[in-house]
Amino acid sequence: MTYLCAKLSQMRRTYKVAGHRFAIVMPDDEAGWNEMGNYEPFIVDDGDDCAFVVEQIQDFPDTSKMVKVTTCCNAPREPRFEIYEENGFRFIEMAPIYEAPICCRFLMNKEFTKFQFQISNYWQFSFNTMMKIMFAFATALKGTLQIHSSVTMKDGKGYLFLGKSGTGKSTHSQLWINNLEGCSLLNDDNPVLRISEDGVFHVYGSPWSGKTPCYRNLDVPIGAIVKLRQAKQNSIRKMSVTEAYATIYSSFTGMKFVKEMADAYHATNFKLTTTVPFYALDCLPDAEAAFLCYNTVSQQ
């Protein structure tokens, strides 16, 4: 990458998530290595088949004269992203909330195979947020989606619970775990979905699990995907393919304004919504909701 500055004395570690290998390169004495316990279950031997490589750099290019593509922020208390382009490269500057100063900068080549970054503050938050984005970009064209959801495992299958922040995704997962024998948590925030060569979608654990420390290097076939909505009584129904597509489209991470990426998302989403059952669950935070949901979705 022609933009990049003088390299530091480097150490390289390789990881594998959802079958995708990637490498992180940082100085030997970088304190951030000690903040990466959530990545340890995914460490593998190095190889030449990395989907992407991430490298820390000392200096970052000046973006003040570059073309700004967009500013992304879903809510005032959520991270802000400033996205720029120049000479086929994309540059992202990130702040922890909308009005805060920039805490992390990273750039990527057009193929999303090489990334470089600089972190000035909030190291763990910055690094994990950046890595989620990098992983999503680099694997989008490989039948892979990173979904904002909570996932439980039961009888060898994974069940994903989607919904807006505060809907009760984690609460519903815990209701399954507390009331259904043999149920366990796979991931509580950002699992990864990937279609296998035989056309079966699997859900994978990841290093990114929100406030719940659940970093499991496991995968299971998807049993069902359930969108939650708080209500005064419990009821469940199966979604149409159109509803399912709209639901999943609002739940994954990615650059939807980049044509090649948007085309890949569409292909993966279409396969997902036509092969995996989707349900809408109106629910209370009680055991009855867990039993109703499980007894319905497990019949597929």
C-alpha cells in the first residue's frame, strides 16, 4: 500500500473466525496485545491464505483534502464514522460518540485485503469496533454476514434473536438457557453467518460479543432466526420472505453503498431468507415466551 508510513518492529499473530483466517501485525511491545483476550480462542498457525492483514502504523495520511463519501452515525450516543476515498483507497475515522473527537483511524485497499490503523484513545473499544468492520468488509464477497444478534444453541442448532437495541435479545437468550435443558449461549452481540459449500447456513462464534464475555470458537447450523418485539402478551408467527429480507438487511454490518459489496449482500441475503425460517416474536420477558418460541421454531 503506497500510503503507508515507516513500519515499526513487528509481531504477527493469526486468527480464524467463521473459516476466514486473518493476521494482526503490531509492535512487539504494543500494550494492546494485553487487551485481546477475546481473540485468544481463535488463534491459529500462520499461513498464506489470510483473507486480510491488519497492521498498526505510526502516522496516518491527512484526510482534510480527500473526498468524503459519507458520515455514518445511527444515534447520538453511538460511534461516528467519517469515510473518505482517494486513489482507490478508503479511509475511515471513528469517534466513540457523535460529538467526540476521533479516537481511531484506519485505511484499506480496494480489495479489502490490507488494512492499516492508528488508535489514539479508547484502545479496546477502538480496536474491537475497527476489527468488526474490517472483518465484515473483507468477507462480504465470501458468502458471509456479521449480524447484530444474540445466539443460543440447542440440540445442535443455533437460534438467532434480532431486534432493536433494548428489545431484550440477551434477556430472551437467558430465558432459553434458564428454562430449556441443554441450551447454551454461542454469542451475545456479533455472531457470523456463512453459507457452506452444500448450501447450509452456519452461525459462528466470534471475538465480538458486546457486554457479555462469550467468545466461543464453535459453529452450528442455523435452526431459525427470530425478530423480537416487546409486547403485553406472547405470540409468534412465521415471516414472509419479503419480511425476512427487510429484517436481515437492517441487522448486518457492511458498506451497503459500495456496489460490489451490496451485490454480494443481496446474493447472501436472498439465499439466507429462502433457506432459513424467520419468525416474528411479540413477547414478555418470561419463561412462557421462551417455551413458545422454542416449541415453534424447533419444529422446522
